Amino acid sequence: MGDVDKMMSAPPKGVVPGVVMDGVEGVVTSPPRTTPPSEDDWGHVLEAFGLDPEKYSVEGPVRHSAWEVPGHGVQHAYRAKVVLRPQHNSDIEDLLDSIYLDPVDNVTRDGNWLTIVLSDTHIGKSVEAGAGTGYLIGRWKTGVIKALEHHENISGVNLVFAGDLIEGYTSQDGKMIAECDLTLAEQLRTCQHLVSWTVQEILSRVDDLVVSVVPGNHGETTRKQSRPMSDNYDIMIVSAVQDAFSMVDPSMMVGKNVRWLYPDRTRGSVTYDCGGTVFTIVHGHLFKGQISGAEKWWSGHIANDSEEAQADILISGHFHNFHIESWTAKRWIISAPALEKESTWFRNRTGATSYGGVLSFITVDGAPRNINIF
């Protein structure tokens, strides 16, 4: 409370004992008395006005008024600000005990969904260019199997093809054709078999599967004329596999639920809900800059209230380099790796290489967890 005797004021014209409170703080004026109150006395003053001293306390300087009353000596009165004492939300002993309790299992919005991302697989890219189709097939299959075996008790699989499934013939105006170890037709056939194998492998382990695909720049059928974005080999490969599964004996698909998702004819991205998490998939050639470009691209869609604005996680391909960013408290940006050993062309230009493989993670409450590259 401080030394109240050093805070004398001029005698008041009148002292009106009482309390004015708004529930959180207020002012209390003590009844006149012949002796200054000690700090302990303030508890009695508060109680006299119906305030619990364990809930309220005096804050700041105390105003002290003193005046002479004939025949009664000096009278004293005190006026002070009163506030609610800070309330502790938890008992310290309870907090300490909680440290040794068994951890609480994560609760997801709708179970543990496993996301497997295959991006920039470039089937047909030769050994000289940093890959080799035999190597790519092995890495594709091994990555998918390891991802499925690594995660247990999953509710379903979100299978993402983020573009550039084949090397194609259009990149760099056809300059890379000589470095392909398969013809274009062979690239398409090989990749269709790989996608079909992947779907079958997943359905042998889970009952629920979502398959999404977006067009990449290597999948463009031509650059001589402007074409709808759906005129793309990446889209064709996956849709051909869907057609094949539609012809399977229905008795073989009993209990199996498969959704096939594609962008609209003129769009390069697809947005969908999978196990309570909303994904937007896009090939990164639609923006410049791996992360800064993704942020700007997504910001534009959010500002214009596009369907992409609803996404929790944005997954992009194109940059051949894994990167993950917690962009906001509720939004994640993931750039997927490629399958190749390296891009020989890019290494010769910059010296840079990156770690490749199949990306996998589970989603918990809209956020990626247990992230792996196999």
C-alpha cells in the first residue's frame, strides 16, 4: 500500500464512505477513523463493503485525507482503487502431475488419411538426363510400397498426381526429345501401367481412395496453339486408368470406394475435401517462384474468393525440390520432390541437385504430419 502518512491531502469538504464498482475494478472510500489503517486493515475495509479480500486487492497509490474535528482530534479517510486479483487458470500441482500422464492420442477430423504425392516422375527421361525409365519405375513402386507400409491404421489414401508424369516432347521446344529413352507412345503406355498398378496396390490395403491429377507443362500436347488445359497427357493417363477400372467386374470392387478428380477443362488446379482436410493441387508452372510464387498465386485466389480459398493445404509440383511452409496458422504450402536422381541440365547450369522420391504424409486436423520421402 505504501507509506500513507506521506500522502496527506487537504481536508475534504466532506467524506462519503462507499464503493463504486463495475465488477472488475472500482474505488473504495473508507469510513473516517482516528488512526491510519495498516495494509491488513484494508481487508476489513473491503469486507465492510461486501468485497471479498481474496478476490479484490488495492492497486496503486492510496489517497489520504485528514482533517481536525473539534473535540475528536484528527480524523482520517482513505480512497483507493480496487481491482480483481489475477485468477490462475490451473493449479500448479495439477500442471506438474499432467506432465507424467499418458499422452492423449491425436484426434483427426475424420480418421488418419494418408496422402501420397507423385510429381514430376518424367517417365521416359534418360540416364544421360539424370534418370532412366528403369530407375524411375523402381523408385515409383518402392516409394509407394514404403509409404503404405510406414503408416498404420489409415482410413484411406489421397493419391495425388501433381503433373509432369512423362518427359514428353514439348519441353524446351522439343530440344529434350533426343534424351528420351522411350518414344512418346511408350511413355504414355508405361505411365498408364504405373498408375494402374498404384491404384491396385492401394486398394489391396484400404477401401477408400481419392485420385486427383493436374496438368503439368511436360504433359502439354502442343505449344503451337493455345489449347484447353485439359488437353494434357497427365490428364489423359489418369483418365485412361479410370476408364479401365470402370470396366472391371463390379463384384471385384465390392466395398471399394474410389473418387477420380480432375480440374475443369480450362483450369490448372483442383480443390477437394479428403478426410476433413481440403486440398488444392496445382503444377507450379502456373506461377514464378517455388514458395513466393505459390504464396502470391494462392493469395490471388483467396482475395477473389475462389474455391482454392477453402484449402488447408496447397500441393504443387514443377520445382523438383521438396519444400514445406506453414504459410499461415491454418494454411500449408507443400512443394513436391521429383523422382529423378538429378536434372543434369539444371545441375550443369547451377550446380544444384535435390533429394527425390515419393512424398507421403498423414493429415491431422487439416495439417500435414509424419512427413516422409521414400
